[in-house]
Amino acid sequence: MNADHLLVSARRVCLTLSAGALFGLGILPGSARGAEVSDWRHGALKDLNGDFSFTPPVSRELWAERSAALRQQVQVAMGLLPWPEKTPLKAVIHGRREAGDFTIEKVYFEALPGFYVTGSLYRPVGLTGKLPAVLSPHGHWPDGRFMRAADAEVQRQLASGGEKDEAAARSPLQARCVNLARMGCVVFHYDMIGYADSIQLPATLAHTYKVRRPAMEGPERWGFFSAQAEGRLQSIMGLQTWSSIRALDFLTSLPEVDPARIGVTGASGGATQTFILTALDPRPAVMFPAVMVSTGMQGGCTCENASLLRIGTGNVELAALFAPKPASFTAADDWTKEFQTKGFPELQAMYRLTGAPDQVSLLSRTEFPHNYNLHSRLAMYGWMAAHLKTPRPAPAVEPPMEVLAKADLTVWDATHPAPAAGDPEFEKSLLKTWQDASASALAADPASAATGWQVLAGRTWTETAKGPFDWKPDASRSREGAVQRIPGVLSHGPKAEQTACTFLYPDNWSGKLWIMLTKAGAPAAGDAAGADPAVKAALEAGTAVAFPTLFTDSASASGQVRRVAGDRDFLGYTDGYNTPPLARRAQDLMAILAWVRQHEPKAREVRLSVAADAAPEALLALSQVPAGSLNQVEMEPVPFRFASLTDAFDARLLPGAVKYGDIPALIELAKSRHTLTIVAKP
């Protein structure tokens, strides 16, 4: 069987180099030694304002598989896989205030040791038996739970018809809690991080962070947004999500609450909290996320973004994870204004697919700007009444209410002193506490690390092996004695990602293939064996040798990841929507290995040799490649550690890699699947 036959029928494999190898060869991204490469990965990066259209799966079986993977992705991105221990809440409820048919109390508890969640607890009066409950995150309304709109805003709302009552226009947040309580619901209205009584981490950090803080970076103690935090998937959004889960713990711990009748509703950023919480926690039975879900803008705040979260997905699909349980949405004259025709029809299709077509609804009132106004609240009351079976009916008109001031609502007083506000040392100690909790959880559930690495890799072996594949040799192929030198490009996957490689193919090919990930790269044309006697000996023995060029980004020559515009020094705005470069390189390697093993004529033996500079991406790929795909793996010692990185935008950074054990853990995972030998440099 000659080389031309192999090229036509199998397009024999070649692998790719690390970024270091690429620079060593002087190959620019998008080139393949003469072969034209047009790879979408070199195009514009996706950001939070991209197109997040969602195509529903065609069967329940496909959705079951997809939804399970998506929940894992969300859990990993939130820094919550495996689940941290739920430490004692140490909840304090005080300051009971009578308000006729309901009461208001002040609450604080510990989501993590020393970190407080604060809020207002509304309870109905005059009811017995188990009651429904509603968790109410507020979103980015001025002052959050303490919101009191100015007179001009109140008059604007009344004049527009968005509100009919001055008190409700003054505080639509309190209005929804008051009226849910009057319907017979126990309501917990809790603070976003940095709002109202949540003072330990300031809003300037949690929501308006803009510039890197060198003083908050270090190998032992660090703050949010640092390389150390990204390596452990510690984000404001993750902490806020954990706080929501613990808020559910608090709410369901109340003796009068029926844990089977829990609703969640919030608007804007509070809606993001709503559907992310319900994607991870099965306890909510009903949700009502207002003015957030769309195929457009996905959430502009640092508290709504995290690395890995929306790679390959978006808010519509994340909201679809709640199906078939009842979910209702609202749209306004904002980024949701097209939701009725873009996104919501796909959600309806998901509810039909899951057998609950009448369990999803939308109130589209695009005559109003971004809001949670009277019209939205009335729709929400009706939705909660129908699906939570509230003891009292939803109001057709909101009754009068008293708007409470900050002094009436704050949980901190002389008897319940406030913790220190905005202390950088507390921030560092909190992330150390989170790190320790994650380490303990991983020690108790070591198998979860493999799931974590799978999410970090960004693509499973099963997905990779589906292809499709297309090998295109370059016109510059040449013969050098008994060896053919064949550069080319392997296109792989649904988007035809392209990997350049050069391989040397001896006329006496024995069916063996040696893939070399090395900085030196392929020998120059005219010297097939190169200066490496091992390559020469392999070719003479009938072994084909491949020299691949793994993906590298056009900005990576500086050692920095290419960034989306306006990222405010927060990696989550880039890596929350785009696969990190190191994972892309691992995906290239996986694609080539998959192609080698499934296309005839197959190489009967495949050997992989990895230089130290290419080891991180190779190890990440090997963590996903099943046993039996490689006959032998050799790797130089790997001095690099992800934990050593000090810049969150270092092109080598892989979010979560430190959390799941860094290079040593990847080596052990690779050894569990493959015959891996660490060999010293000659």
C-alpha cells in the first residue's frame, strides 16, 4: 500500500506543536507550511453581547445527555464541584416588626464560615400548616433591599403607567415581598454581595471592579479576579450562587415552610441569580426570572460572569434546564425586547419536548424600560399562586403598603454588630476558607476531579471522535529518498477547526506512527531525518513520524491571552465565553488521536512523545483520551505549575487547573489511562 493510497483513503494523521514549538518554528497562526488555514478560532472573540441563539435538541434522550453536561459545566464554573460542606448557618433572626397581615424580621447567617448573607424575612399572619416560600434576590436596583426611589422617579413611574401606587413605585422590591407574604408565602429577600447589609465585600469590588490589584495577588493569600482565584474558579458569581443555595437552606429550615413549594423570583441581575440557582439546586418548584433571559446581552456585571460558564451556551439554554417545572419570564424595552420571537419560541419547544407545554409563559411589555413594575409583579403573583398553591389568591390590585426605611430594615445594630466592611485581609481569608473547603470536598470525593478536568478540557472524547474530519495535504509535499515529507491541514469538528502538521512517511511503512510534540518541530525540507538520530532510526525501521502544530492565538506571542474589549481586567469576560487557548490545543491533539484510531488504514501502533513545553496541553488531552488509544507515551519532566502563574491573562492559565490538582494530578490521571513514562532530557 503506497503513500498516495493512504492519503486518499485515510489522509494519514499528523499532530501539532505547543505554542512554544510554534514560535520556535517561526510559524504564524493560520499557516500550515504553505497549506491555507482558515480557522474560526482566529476570528473575533465572543463576548457577553454576542448572539446566543439556542437550538433545542430533537429528543428527550439528547436533552438528558446535554442537560447533565451543562449542569456540570455550571457547577464547575461556579467553583462548586464537588459541593463544599454545608457548614452551620448559625442563623440569627431578630427585630420582628408587625405589619397587620404579615411580619418582617431581620436575618443574617453564614454561607461560609465568617461570611454573612443578610436579608429581610416576611411571614404571613393568621395561617396554619405548611406554607409555600419564595426566595427573592433583588438585582442591581439602587441600594438593593434598601431601595427608595427619588420623587422624580416615582412620578415618572406613575405617569408611564408602570406603577399605580406611590409606595410601590418608591420600592417595587418591597412591594413584591409584601404582597407575596399577604398571599400566604414566607419570603426571604436577601442582599447581593456588596449591597445593603452585605458589607464585607464592597460593591466596588463585587460589581464595579475595573483594575488589577497587585496587592491582592500572592501564592498563599489572594483576592478575587487574580490568577490565583481564577486557577481555583473563585469568582464573585460563584460566591453569590453559593449564598443563594445557603439562602434556600435557611428558608427550608423554617418549620412552617413546605420544602416542596419553593419559588424563586428576581429581575435583571436577580433573574441571573434565579436561573443559575435553579440550574444547580433541584429544590425550587417554580421560577420567575424577569427582564434578563434573551439571546442577546447575557449579563454585564462581574457578579454575572465567570470563566467557563457560557462557553457553548447562553442564558436561554441555561433557563431551559428548569423544564418541565413552571417558569415564567418578562421582556421589556431592553436587551430582552426581541425575546418573544428570539429565544422564547425555543423555550416553548423545550417545554413541549419535556411534556409540559403549558408550564412556560412570557409577559412581553416592551413599552416599558427595564423594570420589575406592577404589570410584571401581577403576572408573577398569578404564576406563584397557580403553581405554589398559595393559601390566599393573587391580588388583582396591590393593596396599600408602608415603605420601610434603611433604619427599619438593617440587620446590624448595637446588639448585632456589623462585621468589618471592605477589609482586604478578610477577602483573602475568605478565599482561603473557600480553597480549604474545596480541598476537603475533593479529598472526600476524588472522582469528581476527573469531571472537573473534563469541563476544563471543553470537549469530551465522544464529541471529538464524531468529527467530521478532512485531511488536506499541501502542494509542497516532497520526496527525500525513501521518505515522503507531507505537510497539510486536518479539519475537524462541526466548525472545521484546523490543525496544521507535517509528517514524514517512509516507503516501508510498518503501520507504526510516532507523534512528536517538540519545540524543534519538523525537520526542514531536504532533511527528512533531521538532526535527530532517533527520528532517522524510526524512519529506517518503517515508522511514520508526525510533527503537529497545535492552536495558538494571534495575541499569544506576547504570552497574553487575547481579550475581549472592555473586560475591566476580569478574565471571566473573556474565558466565560471563549475556550482558553491551552484547552484549544488539547482539543487539537484529541482530534488527531481520534482520527488516527477510527479511519482506515489505521496505524496499528501509536506512540506519543511530549517535550516539557507542550506537556500541559498534552496532559489535558490525555486526561480525556480513553485507554487503548495510545500504545506508548513519553514525556519530559514538567517543571511548570499552573499555581506559579501571577497574571490572570497569561496565555498558559487554565481556569480551575489549580483547584483540581495542577500538573501532578493530570500526570496521575494520564497514568491511570495510558502507559506514561517520564523521561529525562538527553
